[in-house]
Amino acid sequence: MKRRQELGLGLLGVLLVFGVCEAVSRAGIVRRSYLPPASEVLSRALELAGDSVFLDGIGATLRAWVFGLGLACAIAVPLGLLLGSVPLVDAAVRAIVEFLRPLPSVALIPLVSLLLGSGTETKVALITYACVWPILFNTIYGLGETDPLAKDTLRAFGFGRLAVLLRVELPGTAPFIAAGIRISAAVALILAVATEILAGFGEGLGIFIAQASLSTDGTRDVLAGVVWAGALGLVINGVLVWGERRLFPWTPEQRERAAAHRGRGV
Amino acid sequence: MSRDGAVAVRGGGVRQVGRVAVGGVLLRWVVLAVAVGCWEVAARAHDSVYFPPPGRIAHHAYELWFSGPVRHAFFTDAAVDNIGPSLGRMAAGFVIAAVAGIALGVAVGRSRRTYALCNPVLQFARAVPPPALVPVFVVVLDFGTQMQVASIAFSAVWPVLINTAEGARNTDPLRLDVAAVLRLNAVERLRFLLLPSALPRIFAGLRLSLSLSLILMVFSELLPGTANGIGFTLTDAQSRSDLLTVWAALVLLGALGYLLNTGLLAVEKRLIGKGRPI
């Protein structure tokens, strides 16, 4: 099947779903306050694009997202390189990591809000905690997958440990790190929105959704917020995938495999 | 240097690797014990309200949940009232998501056309951060178990669905031809061809869904309006500034997450180890 045909079919699928939602609502099969017509939700979502308060909220959410993800990278990549290249440290820390990782990070929201209040710091702290794991594990995993022959060759030529790390291991691991960052980007958005919904006040996309759900007949606004959240997720993922393809045109399969293996846990 | 040389070097290291592994396990536990010990000492020295010593957390968790009568298998009423419903909702949501995801995924992945038709919608559904959907379910289903199970199922279904579709789509065309020659009917094709070849992918999806279910279970219980569950225990303790209970619930959730993931990995190992065709 050609690329064009695929795109056409995909568009048809979107229109079908849109049409069904519209029809179900207009025909009165479900209560209109439960599922407003898709066209109304979409027009409300577009209307919000011109609403400066709403856009400020999106900005606040994205700021927390950027800071949290950036901090997580700054912690996880060096730590992953350390754990991946020094087996002793890896063995020592592994148990602690294995105990911390399965904890669902949304469960930390009550504790962190007690400690830090319900502002940006809470969001950033939670995002950082949750995003460290995928990046860390992908870094360690990628380091283990680097070509041993290339490393041996460099060593045979008398290059030191740092040179091997910089010339072979880091370039070899970079695609895995990028895949980890892509997974973490989605996780970060989940936590930003979750924290905001629970906080219920301040500014942010989640707060918009939470407040809309409390008002009567607010479903349209809630769904418009959800459309925005989904669009944001799609754009972020799209940009990251595009960046990965540009930066590392080789080994798409390996990256997928790493993502499938190490992507669990939020 | 030849490839064989590299292999030989690795082969010679097997015994050493074995010894390192045993030492590693030992090291792991020692380091963990030391870390917990340090926390205990530091927390007792500081006497901070926010970071109670692990010993007290463990004791509190025991008192709270596991000091019940023998006929309840030592579970207390608090455990029966809170852990039970949480696990039930999570199990219900996860099972619905898994069954629906695998069924729909196979349906979508069987033809390239259907896959192309559904792909953009699925990608969008997956891109929505799941907690954003919970308020929608609150509006439609009101607070309570229905809403929680629905949010868990609806959020956890996408990874299974997309991964299953992907797995079913990538079935070896040669095998499909063989199946056609052997005149396998639809059920047989599903049983012997599509499901086995999609199985590794399905499990990758199930793992993601499992952790999503746990997250959504907690999240939907953290919302005001719930009356029981581990998440409710957390918010309730938070509002009373009862840090010990908060920490105990966190430890419990971590242990649950670990157990669930380990269990799923064991099932995966069994199924894929045996049933996978070469």
C-alpha cells in the first residue's frame, strides 16, 4: 500500500470516528451533557487557542514539563553511564533502584504536596522522579549493547577508558537514551496533568480540566481540554521521533526494541 | 582481532561472571540493608516529621494492615476495606483492557487496510495523558467503582491494542501463505499463527498496561469523592498530616507494583518460552 493511500485511509478513520461521535450525541442516544457533539467540542478547543488565560495555563504545564524532563536527563544520563560502565556500582545500587522503580509516581503526589506545597516545585519534583527511570534504564541497556569489537579495537590501540566512552559507547548509546527521553516525555505530561488535576487550583491544563469537570454542563470544556492534551502529546512525540530520525538514522529497530523492553513503569 | 577471538575471551569469562553474579546478589542486599540502616539512623537523629524511620513505617504498616485475626489471614479490617477494593478495581480494569485490547488489536492488525484506517485515531488516543480522561468519566459515571474501573480500562487498553495490532500485522507472509495452503480456518489461523507471532508484542503492551492500571487505580482513588482504597488511605492520611500512614501506603504500593510486574514476567516467560514457533 502506498503512503498516500495510508494517509487517506487514516483521514477517513478520523472522520468516521468524528462522525459517529457527532451522530450519537445529536441523535440523543446518550445524554448531551455526557457526550456533546464532536463539532462543538472541536470548535470549543479551537476557541481556547485564542484564550490567553488558557494559553498561560498550557504554558505553565509545559514549563513544568521542560524543567522536570531536563532535570531527569541531567540526573539519569550521567548516572546511567556510571552504572552501565562500572558493574560494581551497578550491582550495589540495583537493589535500591529495583525497590524504588515499581512505585507508581502519582502515589507520591500527596507526600510531595505536603513537603513542597502545590506549586510548580511539586510538579517538577514528581516529573523528575518519574522520568529518571526510563532514561536511566535505557542508558544502561544501550551501554550494554555497544559493539564489543569496536571497544576492544580502541583499547588495543591504547586508548583509555574515557576515550572509549566518548568515541564508541556514547555514540552507540545515544539512540537508546533518545528513546528513553521520548518515553519520559509522555510520562512527564501524564504527571504534570495528574498533579494539576489533584491540586485543583493555580494554573495549568490539568487545572482547566479539573475546574471544568466541577461546573455544571462542563463536559464540553473537559473534552476540549482532553483534545488539547492529546494534541500536545502527539506534537511532543512527533517532534521527538522526527529529531531521533534526523540525529540517528540508523538502527530504528534497536530503538524500538529498547523502548519495548525498558519502557515500563511510570 | 578476529570475531572468534572475542567469543573465546567471553567464553573464558563465564565462570568469573558466575562468581560476580553471586557476589552481586550479596552486594545488592548488603547495600540495600546499609542504605535502610543509614535512613533509620539519620531519621532517628533528626526526628523529622516528614521522614519517619523505616522501622516505624514497617511497624505502622504491620499494625495497620497485617495484625488482624487468624481467620482473616492476619489482615485487619482496614486492609480488607481498603486494599481489597483497590486490587479488585485494578484487576477488573486490567482484565477488561487486556481482553478488549488483544481482541481489537488482532482485528485491527489482520489487514493492512484496517490498520491504516485506525492508526491515526489510535495514536491520538494513546497520546492523551490518561489522568486527563478521568474527569470525563467522573462526569459521565459519577464517583465510585464504575468510574474507576472505566478509567483504568480505557487508559490501559491502548498499549495492548496498539502492540497487538503491530504484532499481528507483522506476521510472516510466508506463514500466512502456508496457512492458506493448509486451508486453516479463521480460528485455527488465529490460534496457531496470529496470536503466537504477536505474543512477545502483546506482553510488551501488557506490561505497560499493568503499570498504567496501577497508576490509574491510585489516581482515581486520590480524587475527592472516593470512600475507600489505597489511594483514599493516602489522601485521608495526607489531610490528617499522618505521615506514617502516607509512607506505609507508599511502601505497600511499591511492593504491589513489584509483585504484579514480577508475576506478569513469570507468565510471559512461561507462555513465550513454550509456545513460540521458531
